[in-house]
Amino acid sequence: MRRFLLFVLLITGTLGIGFTQQSTTTGAQARTGAKQSSSAERIWADLMEGNQRFISGKARAVEVVSLRQKLAAKQSPKVIVLACSDSRVSPELLFDKSLGDLFVVRSAGNVADAIGVGSIEYAVENLGSSVLVVLGHTGCGAVKAACWGDKMPTTNLQAIMDKIMPAVTRAKTHANPDEFTKAAIQENVRQSANDVIASSEVLQHSVHDGKLIVFEAVYDLNSGKVVPLKPMPGRNRH
């Protein structure tokens, strides 16, 4: 009987330790996630401050020579930007940043293929980047072409359209004709962000663990303003 009681005590004690460790781990993960989310919000706020300087034409002066030399051995950009290749949309300029601040991936329509996603993975895993900004822009030619629905003359151009078309299809379900292109551009930003995360287990784990926070925004060519997109009903921020 004594042996049986001793056995029960040992088992319940072990289980108690296990539950305590699990509870402690869960609590630590929650605190870490909250801290990283707060850090991401500060990084985003800094980007918005830089955008305001760009809008007003008051960009900060940077000593490029010394900065270039300092960065020659190592880079540690906090922010990844997936943006359109449009020549009027330069993330470093519109966020008033310099060498080493942004890890930029660009393509027509701000979409990412395997090479683009792999580049983002590299920044997260090897450079410590913790914020991904998916940035569309007003008047995007790639999205406009997708809205027109014409078949492209080459398979490479058609590959871009194929990435954008789901967003165009979604915009048709809720946008009136006057707002159709604008809605498609916004939907394409959301679609691109979703596609990037969905196509990478590395990024999925980083988002789940709170190591990577995704922001979605549209750059206005006329005003110079970067406008964050509000989460759609039923959709959560990554």
C-alpha cells in the first residue's frame, strides 16, 4: 500500500511540474509576442514619421560616406518592404531612409514569386528583420492591366497577371465601377501579403511566434502619403 501511495505521489508531482512548466512557457511566449508587437508598432511609427518628412520635403541629412563604410561588413535592416517596381515608388525615399535601413524586394504589381519569398525568408532568418511592409500604390499599371483582363503577349507577363487576378476578382464582388481600380489595388496588397506568408513555412512560423509583423499599405503618387490599409471584416492582421 505504501509503495502504491508513493507511486501516486510521484506521478502527480511530475504532472504538476509539467503543467507548471507548460503554463510558464505559454505565459513567456505571450509576453514575448506582446513585446515584439509593441516593437513593430514603434518601427511602423518611425516609418510614418519618415514619410511625413518626405511629404513635406524635409528629408534628413545623412553622412553617406561614413555610413557606407560602417555597413560594409554587416547589415541589420529591421524592415522588409515588398513594393512595386514602378520608378515613382522608391521605399528608401518615401520613408526617408538610407543605406542599411530597408531590405527591399520589388516586382511589377508588388507580388512575390519563389525568389521574392526566398529573399524575404533570408531577411527574417539571417538579418533579423521583424517587420514586413507590403506596399502597393495608386495608379498601378500591373493592377490596371489585370482589371482590363486582356491576355498578355508573353508567359512572363501573364505570370504577373495570374498573381493579381484573384484580387481583381475579389474587388468585383464589392466595389462600384468608379472605385473598382482603387479597390483592386488594395485587394492586391492584401492578396500579396497573404500569398507570401502562405507560401512559406518559415514565414508562417515567424508570424505565429510573433517574430514577424506584417503591415499593408498603399502609396499615393500625388500626395506622397503612405496610407495603411484597415483590416477587412473577418480578416486578421498577420
